[in-house]
Amino acid sequence: MDAKKTSNRRQFLKLSGFAGAATLVPASHSIASAQVRAKEGTGAAKNVIFLVVDGMSHGTLGLANQWKLRHEKVAPHWLQLLQRTGVRRSLQDAASADSPVTDSAAAGSAWGCGQRVNNGAINFDPQGKPLKPILVYAKEAGMRTGLVSTCEITHATPAAFVANVEKRDMQEAIARQYLEREVDIILGGGSRHFFQEQADGSIVDYQAKFQEAGYRLVSNRSELKAAASQDRILGRILGLFSERHIPYAIDRKNDPALADLPGLAELFRAALTSLDGSKRGFFLQVEGGRVDHAGHANDAGAILHEYLEYDNCIPIALEYIEQHPDTLLIVTTDHGTGGCQLDGQGKSYLGSGPALDRIDRLKYSFEWLQSRFRASGTFSARDFTRATGIKPTAAQSEIVQKALDAEEKYLSGALIEAFGEQLSELTSVGWSSSKHTAEAVDLFAVGPGAQTIPPYLKNNELFSYLMAAIGQSSLS
């Protein structure tokens, strides 16, 4: 191994944000499986695109399907994959090491390191050992790497492909590891985690540290477009477009103040433009992260538009692999959230169709409303009617105002308490909970190695197929 490769490997093995970890441990069972597949001649992909929607229950897909069929006379691209030749469809058991219901950290880590971990951990096994993430392997194979999300980019799912932290909320440590492990393209929200307070109270600007390391910094749509085209192939980009999560698609669509924020499809295209043509290929993870958040909030308008935005990324990926057939595409979700369903309404359920028209009356998310109410400290009936078309009563207004006065972290619970029955009547959308669900989740694969993936697998078993795809078939 030459001096440059030795130096690079040492850099990738550096850990930050926790004490006592000196090395990253391969998940040996999964690596062994990858070795077997490589010997069987499954071949390797030059590029890997991992397109994940966080927290999509099957009922969310059903809602989006019926909405699209009614309004656009076409099924979602997710379902159109079933009609495409060469597509492998599988179901995944999405449990974690310590629960039949996973969180995103454990689910992402199962893909990222090949071993099930406890909920809340990112690439740390239940015994406290850090496990080597797949984008570290990809870097060692000479590939360029990228992360794209509508969440804070240091959130659990993107982090699970790169980072090692014992607790998923160690997002400042995750940001530092992105720099240490030289992720080439980083696009999402969460700028607040790149300004880090030190023990002495001083603030370190990690955006500046990325810039010093050669990254181009972008924060809006026009800067993103310029960076992707000008820095193609050799450039590195850090794009942080909001302090926290990128606002919901429904809000970006209807609030002019959010017009300069790019959506997921734009972020995806920009990442592909920048990574395309890399000599040794690339590994890009793209996450539609906020379907999960809308599920937690039981927000029907937000979850519909958030899923539709993600769904529009599928043809972008398919177009790319038509031109680059040496690319493996994975389309999947990590777990369900909220148990969203389009329910039967009215006699013979004939009211459910018109409800798919009425759902279009929803113009803003609960999160958008919450930000308005918190800014003034008072519940605004006018803003609520503007967002939903529903005129609040005094009693309903009082429920939300009490939650505001109590400084509850999220107002979605109060909004559901006050207006849940009317929102259900309006949209015909029901929910099983505000939490994650244990349903088996879909996975689609297209490209080199896709047909070797079994029709049913545990989520951590996907790792070995990803390793085989990037040609990493031995311990490193």
C-alpha cells in the first residue's frame, strides 16, 4: 500500500465525538457474504444510488396512488417500477437489535454497516463497538461519495452511511466526521450543527473548516445550480439550505418566502451533476426525510406532498441508469410512520373519492402553522383557516392556545385534539398512531447485482449486496 493510500485510510478511521474508540470494526458476517457473491461472479457497479424515503407506511403509498390516479391519471413512479423489466422487488424485515419497531438510526445503520444495532445508535453494536460504515469502504475503493436529504443533513439516515456515534443526537460530531471522512457532496438542512460551541464557550464555524478543506458553500437554489455545474467531477460541495430541516414541500409550494429553497429533486440532480463522470464511480444516498415527520404529526397534506416530491426522484434515477447501466439503484424506505391510510367514507365508501379533491384545500403544514403561532405567541384563527379552510371555534382555539402557553415542543398534538375530527372528515385520512410501525417495507433494485437480492431479507442483510456492488469483497 503506497503512502497516499495509507494516509487516506488513517484519515477515514479517525473518530470524533466519543471517547475510547480506536478503530472501526467490520461486520464480519456481511463481509463474508459479500465475498461469496463476488466469487460467484455477480460483478460490481461503478455507481450506486440509494434512494430512500424515510417513514413511508404502505398506506401513504395508497393515499398518493389514489390522489395521482384521480388528479394526474397516472400511478406513482414507485408503483410503475413493478411494470418495468429488470427490477427486483423485495420485502425487508425492518427490526432493530433491541426492538421489533426500529428507529431511523438503527434502520440506517443496518444498511450502513451490516449489523443490527440498538435504536438510537449509529453504527455502534450493542456491545459498544463502532462498526465501519459503507461510505468509508466506498472511499477506500476510490469512489466519490454524497449525501442528500430534506432533513438536517446530520440526521440519522444520512449519518448512518458515514458516521459512528453512540447516540443519534450527537449531530455536531456527525458534522465533524463528514469532514474527516471527506464526503464529497453534502446537501440538506441543519446549518445549526455546523456552528459548534466549545468547552470554553467559543464557537467554531465548521462551515469555514469545510471551505478551508476545498468545499464550495451554497445556501440557496441559484448557488446550488452554479456550484453543481462549475464544480463538476472534481469539486466538493457543502449545501446547507436551512437552520433546521428544509421546510415541507407543501410550504415551499405555497409560501413565497420559501421560494428560493431547492426541493429534493433539485438537490438530487445537482448531486448527480457534480458526481457524474467520476473515474472510479460514486455512492450517493438521497433521502426524502420528511415523510416520517409528517407521519409523526398526523399531517395529511404534508405527508402527501412530501411523498410526491420523493416519488419524482425515481424517474431522475431511472433516466440516469438508462445512460449509465453500470449503476445500481436501490429504492426503499426504512420503516412506516403513523399508519397513514385513506379510509372509507360515506355510504358504500363513495365519499372517499371527493375527499381526494378536498385534501387540496390544505395549503400549509402543521409545522408552518406552529412557526406562525410561536412567532406571535397566540393562536391565529385567520392563519389556520388560510392553511386548512376550517374556521376554528372559540373552544378549538383555546385548546391550541393552552398548548402554546405551556410551551409544548410540538403543537401537532393540540391541533389534532382540536381539529382531528374535521380534518379526518375533510381528507378521509386516518392514522394508527403518531409513532413508527413494524410493517415489512418494500425494496426495489435495478442494475448490476440487483437480481441477486432475495425476495425477502432482513434490513442488515442488504449491506453485503451493497458491498459486492462496490467491489469491496474483503476485509480492509
